[in-house]
Amino acid sequence: MAENLTFDAEGQEGGPYHSRELHVPGPTSGLTIGRGYDMKRRSADAVRQDMIDAGLDQAAAAMLAQAAGLSGDQAEQFIEDNDLEDFEISPEVQQALFDIEYERQLRDTRRLATKPDVVRVYGETDWDALNPVIREVLVDLRFRGDYTPACRKFLQVHVANNDLVAFAGEIGNRDRWPRVPVDRYARRRSLCETALT
């Protein structure tokens, strides 16, 4: 699976951060299930359809759709009010849900990397020929919300040049990523470093 970086970073199996259970990662996060499927910025119809497409039954999908738009304490209260503390999706549903969201993020990352204003400033990115490690890290940046205009100012030229060495140097520069959790930063850096050896 090409998206191991993101899948592995977005949760774990078992333990206090068991990703197949409903959780609210932080005070500004929405109700989340699986590996990074946050319902905060989604419509009820979108949540319901994604859950059904991932293999969840209609009743459970309809229940979870009611959490669309909630965040923080409201999302926590939703879990309690609906007696969902023990609700858990199967590993297969988790993988399917992740695949649905990852494909969306992949498409949006490609759009961002190849849109006209980005090409005009940083050069054209041949997405299909892009080094797979650069592509995977870019999608992970987008998945977490780190592939921003500010990030593109120092990173995008290396993407356009398909230059893994320079790209890895920027990914490995901790000063460039002050808001990225240490674990996520380390995973991205490690993937790039491993690809260079």
C-alpha cells in the first residue's frame, strides 16, 4: 500500500488511541473514526454515503451522519448521548474508509501541485512521473493540512524539479515544520531518508 505513511501515522490498533473506535483527537477536531476520518467539515449526507461505501451498515451510517459538523465537546457529547463508547468499526471498514479519504486527498494534492498559479511561480510538476516518495509525503502533508501556500514557498520548486534530495532536505528541516507533531515529522523524514539510501 503506497499510503503506509499516512495510514500508520493516523492511528493505531489497540491501546489508548485505538483508531477503530470513535474519538475526538483535540478540542477543535470533529468526531473521528478510523485513520483520520474527521466528520467536522462534512455534510451528514457525505458522512452517511462514505460509511456505506466503506461497508458499514445503513443504521450505523445514519447514526454517525448525525455527528457531521460537530467538534470538541459537542462531538464528545455525541458519543456519550448515543451510548457509542464501545462502538467499533472492523479493520476492513477502517481500510475502506481510509482508502476513500486518501483518494480524495491524492486528487486534491495533485490539483494543488499542478494548478496554474503554482506552476507559474514554481514550475510545472509532472505528477505521473513524480518520485513516489515525494508524492506520498505530499499527500500526507495535504492529509494533515500541512500542504499550504507557505509550505509551497520552500518545497514546491523541489516537487516541480522532482528532486528527492532537496525535497528530503526540506522535509528533514525541523525549523520548517514547527506545528507538525514530532512523530509525524519523524515519519516523513525517515521515509525520505530511507529512499535516499
